[in-house]
Amino acid sequence: MRERLEHCVVRLDPAEYNPRWRAAGNLNELLGDMHAEAIRSVTQDGDHVIIDKFAREELMERRLDGMEISLLQRTKAEEELCVAAASIIAREAFLVGLDELSREWGLELRKGAGAPADQAAREFVSTFGAERLAEVAKVHFKNTKRVGGEA
């Protein structure tokens, strides 16, 4: 898919994500910035853009102000082939990033909010210290407090 479809992946590893999340003030604002960056990089005037609605429509409209595109924001947008493909490409980028961080730190980092992720985070904190958790995890998630880190 990556080879056949024009796309842009905006990937923020935790070390960059955490300060940007703090600066944005909430997740939707950060997602809006990232969506807009990707949309601006692959669209041309007159293009029709479909995205999965994750916030009030005005949020994306403001970020794409001045662009001559048609923007449709709707829930369950992955029913559209282009949105489903974008979701698959984004998921792969996330999993590749997680694997890269795991190799870099020499332990298996886990995704999600369940026990496996908590155990991996505890191992990380035990080995490298809670102050370094922000280099491998989204620290505003509840897991952070459960494993002894600061949110």
C-alpha cells in the first residue's frame, strides 16, 4: 500500500510526543495539528479529503483554513477505502516505532493500557528510572501512575 498510495505519515515518538501534548493542552489539538500536517503534504487544490471525525469539525476547519479542498469529517470513516488504507499505514508506522524503541532500549515495550504494557513499563522504570519513562511512553496515560511515573 505504501508504494502504491500517495501518503504522509506524521509519527511522533514519545520523546517528541510528550512535550507537544503538554504544549497543545489536549489530545484533539495535537491530533488536529498532525492531521493538518499530513493533509497539507499530500493534497492539491480541488482535492476531496475524508477523515475520521475525532473532534468538533471546526478544529480541522481552522487548521486547514485557506486550503482549496473539500473536507468531509465523519465517524466510521474507515468504511471509505482511502481512510482504511491510511489507518493501516499509520498502524504499521506505530508498530515499527514501538519495535525500534524496544530494540534501542533493549527490552520489549508493549502497546496498550493493560497488564502487559504495565509490566513492560515497570521493567523499564526499574532499569532506567521513572524520569526516563517519557522517552518511551505517553506519560499522560493512566499506566504512568500505575508504574510509579509522573503524569
